[in-house]
Amino acid sequence: MAGAVVIGAGPGIGRAVAVRFAREGLPIALIARTGRTLRAAAEAVASHGVPVVTAAADSTDRDALGAALDEAVRAHGVPDVVVYNAALIQADAPGELSVRGHMEAWAVNVIGALDAAAHIAPAMAARGGGTFLVTGGMPEPKPEYVSLSLGKAGVRTLVTLLDQTYGPAGVHVASVTVAGPVAPGTAFDPDDIAEHYWRLHVQPRHRWEREALHDGGSR
């Protein structure tokens, strides 16, 4: 198995997804901004006995993100699945953020995913298969979370564009929309949410979904 790459491997969904794929025996590559985050995620994954590689990169730094993905490919080969889980979650009302503030949020929430896909999906397509998943949210926009609402709307459009580009070559592109605050032991437990990522990854092509919704109810 070529393995799984998780971009944004912090506590919560990122780490839970990495562990979920490790449980299936996939080698794991973890990408996050800080060494502390990477060490904690690597420890959680290592208990499942799979190869683990880590790389520090900010998702808004195209060159650094590309280098981290290249490191993952060198270690484990072109990945079977890439999960983009980086996000800038902040409360902001209409007119509150500056143009720069909105650009910074958009860069994390949308452009990082676009850059990651543009860097790795062509190799998946050339191989004839793979999965590229993005963590979504905000199924209904909220005026107290303007930049996040805009970003998650952008994720939906991005997934459509990537599906149109790489889907015909066998790359399954989809998002997991999380409709509430993530916390262990709640209806939005990250371990429960991680099941959506695995389910999307193993879906047969004739049943591909472009979006899975976790609304706190049954999976």
C-alpha cells in the first residue's frame, strides 16, 4: 500500500483520520505546521505498527507544502489517499475582517487544498486511481463566521472542479462536511467523523459521493 497523507494532522479530526487509516495498515505521512503537533500525531499512529513519516509545512506556503508532499512520496510512494484538513476557524462578523484577514483565511481554507491537489493528484491520475478528501463544514452559512462560511463554500466548489479535472482518470475527490463543533465524547466526536473518510476512500467508483455530511446523527 502506498499509504495515506494527512495535511493538518492536529488534535481532533486530523489525528483521528490518521489513526483510522493506520488501523487498516496503511503507511501514514503527517503534515502540520509545528513539530509538537507532528510528534503527538506520530505517537498516536505509531501504536498501530505502520510506517510513519512527518514533515513540517504551512499549508499556505506552496513551496513548503509541495516539498512535504514530495517527502511523503519518497517515503511511501504516490499516496492512495490525501486528506486536506487544514483550516482557519475564527469568529468574524460582516465587515470585521480586513481584506488581508480574509485573504489569509481563504489561503488556509481553500487555496492550500487547491495547491495540494494540483501537486499530487496528477500522479494519482497517471496511476489510474486515488482519493483526495477535504474537510468541509458550515452546511449553512453563519453571519458570525463569515470567513469560515465563505471558505467552506469555496471548498464545495473546489471539490467539484477537482472532480471534473481528475475524476475521469479515477481520482475520487470529495469533502466531509462537519456541521458542528468537534469534541471527543459528543455527537461530533472526531473518531466518529473519521469513519466518513474511510468510507469515502473505499467506495466503489459507481457509488462515488462528492460530499459526506456529519450532522451529529447516525453515520
